[in-house]
Amino acid sequence: MAALKKIQTSGSLAGVVMVLLSAALFAAKAVLAKLVYRQADMSVIEVLVLRMLYALPFYAGMLWWHWLRYRRTRAAEPGKPFFPPSLLLPAIGVGWLGYYISSFFNFWGLKYISAGLERVILFSYPTLVVVFGALLFRQRIRRHQVWALLVSYLGIAIAFAADLRQEAGAHVWLGGMLIFACAITFSFYVLLSGRLIPRIGAGLFTAVVMISATAGIFLHFVLTGNHFGQLLSYSAPVHGLMLLMGVFTTVVPSYFVSAGIRTIGSANVAIISSIGPMITIAQAWYFLQEPFGWQQAVGTLLVVAGVFWVSRQAAGESR
């Protein structure tokens, strides 16, 4: 029994470490994007294309691995398809919503606001999941969730006001609205994917979603008159930053999160991931020299507290 308990504890610790690493890596995405914008006059769609070009081989490899595993096991279940045909279009649509449309809003907004404010606004998406879950799927909103919503949006308002005084007002408003649009679309992605993943499987779903989002981004790129050769004109340091963004802030943390959910549960993952905005702000202060005053600190803590409150209650209810 003691040995079994030790194994379970070490597994939980490994899950916590993986989720912390994923939070740190996801948090670095906004900082890398700001560094790219400082070094090159890149359009939003160019950033998205380069990010997914570097990430695509890994997701294609994941899809191929699932196909090989399906071929080895299909004799045991001869009638089972590789991917449920009725769920293919919904999965593609969810992929476009979460990692094409939402990502476009995200990188567009980062042109106008600080990386720290971006993460504070974007991190409101768990509370939006609560709201839209109630509106669309009649999920009950509890009293603690209402208070968490109020606390989170008070925090966003305080952090937003600080940036509004430091930057050009119109740009901050535009950037803030774009990032909030990103949070809205990503919250829909979370809600809808939660209904598809149990029927498809997390790994296969992730591969199909990311590849379909990449196809949408590439199509957008070509239809707006661009060509892939133009991406070669950017310097090696820019491509190095995009490689880091594509692999280490996209692919690697997505695997860590999946492993963390499998080990310690989604509610606990949400609680630990609450550290994300604070990591982004620290990185932005160090790498981008973004200002960090008492208003940013208070706003961030309120948003984190609101999300932590919702997630902690969810963890308690799931036990």
C-alpha cells in the first residue's frame, strides 16, 4: 500500500510539473509575438502561417501514429471507423474556430496592446465558458461563479485602465476588443470541443483540429494574394523566434496539458494554469521592458483569483 501511494504521489507530482511547464510555455507565446513584431513588419496572417508551418509536422506525425495504431487494432473492431464520419465537419469547424479565427484575433490584438494585458484579458475565457454554457446548454450558474465573474472583470478593467494611460488610447481599445474577441471564440472552442473529445479521443481530436486550422490559415494566406516564397525574405532571427513559437509554445505545451489532464484531472489543470498571466507579465517585464505597476498587479491578481475560484469549486464538485 505504501509503495502504491508513493507511485500515485509521484505521478501527481509529475502531472503538476507538466502543467506548470505548459503554463510557462503558453505564456511565452505573446512575448515571442511581440519580439517578432519588433524585428519585422509582418502581417498577422504571415505570423500565423509561420507558426503553423513549424508546428504542422508534429501534428501530422500524431495523426499518422493514430492511423498506424488504428490499423493494428481494427481487426478486433472491424466496424469501427478511423474517425467518426458524422463528426469530421464539426471537428474541422471547431478547429477553425479555436486555432484559426481565435488565433487571428489574438495575434492581431498583440499589435496594439502589451503582452501582459493580452494575457489578462485572454485569461477571462474560463469565466466566459461558464456564461456561454448557461446560455447555450442550460448549464446552471452558481453563486460563486457570478462572484468570480465580477471579480475577474473588475481585474480586467483595472489592468486595462493602466495600459490606457500608458499607450495610445484608440490602439489600446482596438487591441483590447480584439483580444476579448479571441477569448470569446476560444471559450466556444472549449465548450464545443468538450462535447467532441469524449467521442473521438483527445489525441486524434487534437491532430485533426490543428491540421484543419492550419489548412484554413494557409487558404486565407493564399486567397489574400500571398505566396509562401515571401516568407523566406525574413531574417534567421525571425524564423528562430517563429520556430520557438511553433514548437515550444504550441506543440510541446499541448502535449503537456493532455498528459496533465490524464494524470491530475482537468479541474486541477485549470487551477494550476491560473499562474499563466503572472508568468507572461514577468516575461514581458524582463524581455520586453513592459511597465508593471500596482494597477497591473491588482488587475492580474483579481483575474487569477476569479478563475481560481471557479476552477477550485469545479475540482471540489468533480471529486
